[in-house]
Amino acid sequence: MDRPHVERGDWIMLKACEEQESVEARVYNVHEDGSLFVGYHMGSFKTMKAKAIWADTFWKVID
């Protein structure tokens, strides 16, 4: 599957691996290499920021 077009301010579904449930993440920056800088909520109390890449069928959070 081709990488979907994403712009700053969009919402994406993000997960760490194929088997994990997705969480909603907001795109804060789109890098030239196609990776994203996103923010999302872990549980209902902790806000996380991460880098994400397209992993053929889903947006994957990376360290």
C-alpha cells in the first residue's frame, strides 16, 4: 500500500506493531524523508511525542 498523503494538523492512526491497537495521533511536522513528528495520548493522562514512519500498511511509532 502506498504511503498516504499527510499534512501538518492531520490526524492519523498510530501503533507500535501490526498486532497492537491503534491510537489517534496529531501530525505536528512532516519531514522531507516522509517521517512524521506526532503527538498522542497514552492512556488518559500522559501526552507523548514521537517520530512515526509508514510501515507499508500502518503508521508506526519509532524511538
